[in-house]
Amino acid sequence: MATAELIRIVSRSSPMALAQVDRVRTELAELHPGLRTEVVPVTTSGDRWTGDLSQLGGKGAFTKEVDAALLAGEADVAVHCLKDVPADRPLPAGTVFAAYLRRDDIRDALVHPGGLTLAELPPGTRIGTSSVRRIAQLAATQPHLECVPIRGNANSRLAKLAAGDADALLLAVSGLERIGEQARITEVLGVEAMCPPIGAGILVLQCREDDTATIEAVTGLGHHDTWREAAAERMFLHVLQGHCNSPIAGYARAEADGRLSLRGRVFTPDGKRVLDAHEWAGVLSPEDLGTSVALALKRQGAQELISSIPH
């Protein structure tokens, strides 16, 4: 079988995306010392758009151009944040996920220039976030705070914070770590305080399914427990058929002894209703665990709640 000598990695051109590619290149160099890699940067419609994501067709706005470069043969591997890959529709025909990298921190962080924690923020503090998941949870627990829309990559959000567009930000811990800005974190929020998005902290490598040489080269970067967690979470989201305006959150956790659990939550946008389910897989596959937790939330009315949200 042919072995890959050069792997071209396509990525969004933001500093965060390029930092993610650097991680992949470093891990590939350790695994295959003779292998060469190069980066094919693209700017996606999601990166160019400053308005509401749902008007662009949702999260696929960040992956479409990357997928196109892969399918056209202009690149061999795409690096995605799993949370940005829609779970309500299949991967583009002819592509597969070849490796799920070891998971990073799944938690959210508060960035406040004055060093305050979430509980210390005075009423009317403007929190910069466009995430319906964060907005719903803040509304439920911190109704005295005001959420103001802020989009763009983490670097541009930090710049907007410095310019006074918001008083504080909520950002992913893993994202701040990837761009070397973890010193800005004033509080890391536990998963009880801010339930993470599906696929949080997971980088996934996508290849053309007929490109066996590249798949063989990158498969060794995969992390089995991360794959199990991702499979459960993605099936959970798929069964719920959430759209990008649905405040859905959840995370699976693989224990050292092999047990796997999944917590799933669905919120109304105002945070007034919270549906919650937590189950252990036992003998179930990760996908069956995801299905089971989604059905538990459907029994609590999740489908009606999601359907009632405009999108």
C-alpha cells in the first residue's frame, strides 16, 4: 500500500485554526518523522459573515469551503473543531473522519478585565457572546447580566472586549489555550455552571474516504476514549435534530475503568425551562447511549421545545 510522503492540511485561516493545524503537524511529525506537511488556508463564509449564523444556514458556514477544498483534491486532510461540524446531516459524501484527537478542556471561561468572577459581576454587566447555549444558561442563573452579540474568532473577540464592545466575554478554555491567551482567564466555569456544547474541545481529522494512504498516516493520532465520547454526543444531537438556534448542551465522559456516561440538556432561550438527563452506557454502544439520552429528553418535551424556537 502506498504511504503518504506529503500531507496537505486545509484549514480556516484564523489564528485559532492555524494553531490547531500546528498541533496536528507536530503530532504527525512525532508519529512519522519523514512525513512532510503543508498548510492550505481558506476563508469561510462563516468567517466573513458578521450577522446571525442561522441566516447563513448555521454551523456549516464554517466547514463548507474546507470540505470543498478536500473534495477537489486541493488538500488531503481537513482539521475541524467537532463542535462546528453539524450533527443533523451526514458528512459530505466521499469523506470520513479518520481520527479524533485527544480531547482538550471542555469548559468555558470568563474573561473580565477587572478580574471579577461570574458571581461578582454587577447587574447590567455586558457579556459578549452570540452562543444561544451560553445565553440560555446565563439567563437561568445570572438574569441580572446582559448578553450582547459578539462574533468572530477568539482574537477578534478579545480585541472587541479591549475596545469596550462588551464588559466581559465567555470563551472556551481550550480555544484560549490554543492561541496562548489562557492568562486572560479570570474564572473557569464548571460543567454544572455552564454545560458545554456537543463536541467541545475535540479536534477531528477529515479525509477523502478513498485516500487510504493519508487515512493510514493520520489514524495513529486518534484517541479511543475521545472517539467514544464524540460518538455518544453526536448521536445525541442527531436524534434531537437541533438547529443552530437550539440551546442544546451536553458532554460524555469515558472513565478510566471503561465506563461511559452522557449528560444532555435542552433549554428554552430565556433559560426558564431546563430539561436534563444523565445516563451510563452499561453494555450499550456510545451511539446507543446518545440515542437513549436524547429519547429521555424527548419524553420531557425536548422536541416541542426545540420546534417552538424560530430558526
